[in-house]
Amino acid sequence: MTREMLGEPGEGGTLTADPTAVLEVKDLTVDFPTEDGVVHAVRGVSYRLRPGEVLGIVGESGSGKSVTSLAVLGLLPKSAKIRGSVKFRGVELLGLGDKEMSRVRGKGISMIFQDPMTSLNPVYRIGHQLAEAVQIHDKTVSTKAAWDRAVELLALVGIPNAQDRASNYPHEFSGGMRQRVVIAIAMANQPDVIIADEPTTALDVTVQAQILETIKTAQHETEAAIILITHDLGVVAGMADRVLVMYAGRPVEVGSVDDIYYRPRMPYTIGLLGSLPRLEIGQRQRLTPILGSPPSLLNLPPGCPFSPRCPMRQPVCDDVEPHLIEVDGLGHVSACHFARDLAAKDVSAAEVFVATGAGLDDPTAQVPAASELLESLGISTDGEDSADGRHSAGGTADATAEGTTEASADGSAGTADVPGSRQTPNPVGDPTAAPPSDPTNPGETR
């Protein structure tokens, strides 16, 4: 898998065009001016999506997941300052007017919104709303044909007695059934991309499974690529091909599902997985939560935004914000100064974070938990930097000081929701593996 396939810059730092990509987002930033200052909601998100691919985007509330997708569809308020590039089948979407974007929404890119009750019009029948979604993009479809298509879509997403239920109003449907209706509207025009914004929120576990099966049905019928935004790491494990972990408005780790779940190289990702209960243990267990709260995007401090909550925090973390660098070969990138050091050791969450029940209420109290890990990695914990200004870790992890490998691509809350069927063992690194980039070339970006 090449860097270009992942939506990352190739040799020489340029992002080459990919004719097979259905959606290409490059260096997307979104700012919201307020009376108190500028909120940097999204800070440099890049990814590529191919037909039939599922990209999972996870992160805590306020990390920029939904704002990123709303920017793609041009649904943000006019006050938002959007920069970067969003190309759908090679056509630049940023800068298009609402009339031009209306031709894309629903037909080329559709969205399953987070709250189905507010997504449906309470005074129109379900069948009418589905039929309208069909006719608005194809004026040649008759009213009867559109209604028949609406009934067909309701049956396809699992609504029983679809012929009669099409005449019902949204309030006559349960929450799970309303979510199915929203999915039916999203797939009505055979879109190329479906964005699912937390489609299982506020649904019980049984209904969640049914909704996920419905989304899989929608993908099978439309052959669409899917962007799945969720807090639930179990949902991502069962559906996604690639995972993008967001924190403080930017991607902090990107890789395949196996990379993220079996070989996490970012303390934040390690903490997310450590907060999951492990069913295979079969006994009471202490979890390892991430203490503290995400930073305000209004006044971000310099350095790594996760450093105030990170037990592995070192002076370089407070001064320099790390770029995404390649770890474990092509396709897996992490924004951590110590990513390659973590790749050289089998690290568990318990080695980085303190388990619950330890009486901790301050993130800095977790630092002793990681002291032995830092020493085993050869990282100085005395607060002194080496002579060249980098951390004392053999010079393997500081990508920003050397300007070495930088990648772009596209996290649940400090505690995740429910574990999926996929197990999450400790990451495995190869201490004999050579770094995947050339640190001697400061001008090389990937």
C-alpha cells in the first residue's frame, strides 16, 4: 500500500492525483471567529476514499469529526472560514455555491445525520419524504414511481409492512425505525459516498447491531464508500477498513483496523484501547482511563495538544507539535515524538496509564505509571533535553526537529462505549526494524 493510496504526499512533498479516489480531502482547516477569538475546529485533515471503502473517524466530542464532514458537504454557516481542498470525483467542492452543491448532496454524497428525529420533517409522511429525495434529483420520475421507490427502500432497510408504514408520520416510528428511514433517504439516489455521523448514538445494543447491518445493506446496494463517524471503537472494529483517530481538531493516528487495534503508536490511542473492558479476561478488572479533558480549541497552547494529559510528556512535547510520521512500514502514521520508540516495544495501556481506583484526580499523577516505560525506551525523565534539542531517545522519534517524514490522512472519548467482537491485544513492535523514512533528508515529506 503506497502513501498515495492513503491520501498522503508522495516523494517531494506533493499530493499526486488519484483517478480512482471518489473523495479526496487535502489539508482541510475550519475556523470559527467568535467574540472571544478564533476557534480552530479542524486543523489540517487529509484523506482519500475509494469506492466501497469504509473509513472510520473516531475521537472525543469536540475533536472536529462532524465539522470535517459538514465542511465536505458545504453545510457549515457562512461565518466559518474553510481552507484546503475537497474534491469529489476530481471536482473541487470548496467555493461552489449552494445551487451547485445541491446537485452533489444526496446524489453524489449523502449523509446520515446524528439525530433522525430532527432530520425528518414532522408534518410530512415518511413515504413523501423518501419520494421527494428521489424526485429532486430526477425530474422525470412520476409521483407514483417515486412512491413505489419509497416503499421499496423502506422494505430494503427492514421496515415491516412497508406499504402501510410509508403513510405514517415520523413520530409514529421508534428511534431505530427513524434511523432506518434516514438511511433509506441516504441511499435513495445511489450515492458514491455515504457519511454516517454517529448513526448508533442513543440506541440500545440490539438496535445498534440492526442499524449497522442496515448500513452494510445500503453499501451493498449502492457500492458506496462510507465515512463512519462514531465514539464506539467496537463499531469501527467491525466495519471499517481504515481508522482515523482525531484529537483537538487534527488526525493523531491513521492506519488499518489491525494497525490501530493491535499496534497503536500514539499514547492517546493506547489510552482509548485501555479504557475498553476486556471480555476475554472473564473476571473483574481495572480500566486505565485518560484523565483530564481535551484542550480548548479557542486558545491552543504550543506543542502537542495531548501533552497535558499524557504520562509520557517530555519537554519537547510542550514546545513542538509533532507531525504524522510513518511507523511500522507504509500506511500507519502517528503524531507522537515517541511513535517509533513505542514501535520498538510491546507496550500495554497499563504501562502508560494508571488503572482506576488509584485515587487519582490529576492527570500529572499518572506520570509515575509511565516512568519505567520511558526508562526502558531510553528516554530521559529528568526534564533535560539533549544537546541537539531533541528528546533523549536515540534520535529516532523527533520528526519535527529534523523535518523528516510527514504524512497527512485522516478516538472516542477518554472512555469508549462498548467493545466490539475484535480483541485488542497489546501492540507488537519489531525492535530490529529500520525506521521507514530517511532522517538524513530534511526536505523530504511524505
